[in-house]
Amino acid sequence: MIDFRSDTVTHPSPQMREAISKAQIGDDVFGDDPSINSLEEMAADKLGKERALFVASGTMGNLVSILAHSNRGDEIIVGNKSHIFKYEAGGASALGGVAYHTVENKDDGKICPEDVLNAIRDSSDNHNPKTSMIALENTQNMCGGRVIDEAESKIFSDIAHENDLKFHIDGARIFNAAVKLDVDIKNLVDGADSVSFCLSKGLACPVGSIVCGDSEFIESARKWRKMLGGGMRQAGFLASAGIVALDSMVNRLSEDHDNAYKLAIGLSSLPHVNIDVDAVETNLVFFEIDFEYREILTNALNENNIKGASNKPRWRFATHYGIESSDIDITLDVMSSVLHG
């Protein structure tokens, strides 16, 4: 099976499996799971924040961050193609009474600072809600896994703090961004009041995400996590995989980036494929297939145990741990045989 559907389909490495089997465990709700505590300390140190919190998913990480920074009736500023807005089931509104104020994500994932400034409400006017937070996504999934560098991030952290707002980074794939830019991840999140990142995507853990921030924020996020049903007990089994991931799975993300670029170059040579190779920066490859060939190609890929095809015009293939360079060759051979035929 060659599975391009997402980098969430990864299986834990042999080292992770061994760590899981030998994990020291306690009760995380009571705060005495040693593996959870070690993972949280490790994550906070890597990102340069005071404390960290293990949560069940990236969606939960973003949600507890929003709820910790906002009150009912507040409004947060997010990109119109952001994961928070498009793919988290409106949780901030449904569960927290927090509204979304969207600004445009350009094709490269960037947001115009002037648009953000114009979106900040004057809460002294009784017609307006209070703006509580600005959120930035790095890498930007729907715009092709594009990277936001530290200078760009600082622009928005400065806007937030100059206007007494909180600045949150949805860093589901922030380690991909750090590897691509070849910078210390601390630099990418330096001005953030909170940052979330996924262990269960490129870092290849079976479950979990991390939220980082100062002590006051983490205490509030912990309370929201409990309220949302995310207070897990012997979660050290999961945390042990996260410790291995932060130790040994970060640098290998460059392999995923290389495979994604190899795939993009190969796709660009095929007929009936529309792809912008220059837009492929990390591990996500977006492209379009001409309508009349889409169903034929989907069937051929499925018959060859290659997952990721879609009935939609725009396809996304994600490279990850478990996808090798040889898998890219196999996939391109299958696609070529169909599209040239």
C-alpha cells in the first residue's frame, strides 16, 4: 500500500513501538504520568515556551487555545483557507460562542497585514464584538504546505500585541517549516502567545498534539481540555512515542520534502496534469487532473494499491514516513501509463 491521503496515516517506527511497550505511566489527570510530564517539558523547551500540554488532536489543541484566549461573544481573526476555519467543525463558535472573522489567504498562504489591521474591531462601539486573537497557520495546508518565515510571523505577533490581542500559531506542521527554512523552531514561534503542533502527522506518532505557552495559558487550556473530554489517564503510552518523535523524527522530514519535490517534478512531465512545481515547499503536493481522465486514473491507482486519488478536480498527495523514493517511481509509472495511454 502506498498511501498519499495524508501524513496522518503514518505508522509508528520500531523505536516508537518499543518505547510504547516499555512506557512508564501514571494518571495524567492527576499530573503524575512521568512520560507525559517528560514529553511536555521536552516540547516546551524545544519551542522556547514556559510549559506545554498534551492533547488528543490538532483540532483540540487549536480549540483549547482559542477558548483560553477568548470569552463568549469575542471574535478571532483567521485566514479564509485556514484549518481552524475550514476543518474544525466550527468548534470555537459551537462550544465557546467565539466568532470567526476571516481574511484572505493568498495563493502562497500569506495574509496581508493591512487586512488583519482592518479586521480588528473597535470594541468601544457597542455594535462590535471584541477581537481577542489572531491565528496564523504554518505550514499553510490548503495553500500547498507553504511556509511562513520568522519575519512574516513577527509582523502578526507585533500587530496582535500592539492591539492587546493574543497571537496563536496553528503549527500542525511547524516542524516541516523549521526544517525547510533550516532555522531553530524557537525562532518561528518566538512572538506567539500559544502554539499547537501535531505529533501524529509528519512526526509519525499514532496519536496526539501539543500546545505550548506560558503557565497561565496552560492552566486555562488544561481546564478546557478536561471540559472537552480530553483529560486522558495512562496517556504515557502515547507520550512515549512523542518523546521518540522529538528526538529522532524531526530531521528526517527533509526526506519527505525531497520526495514531494520528486513527485511534483514527475507529475509536471505528464499530460493532463496541471501543477505548479515552485509551490511545492514541504510535504504536500497539490495538482489538478483533466476531468475526462480523472475516473480512469483513480481506478488505476486504486487497482495498484495507491491511495490518494479523488473525484475532485484538485488532488493532494502528502509524503511522509513510510513513503520511499521508490514509491514515488511506482506511482509516477502507473500515472504515466494511464495518461500517456
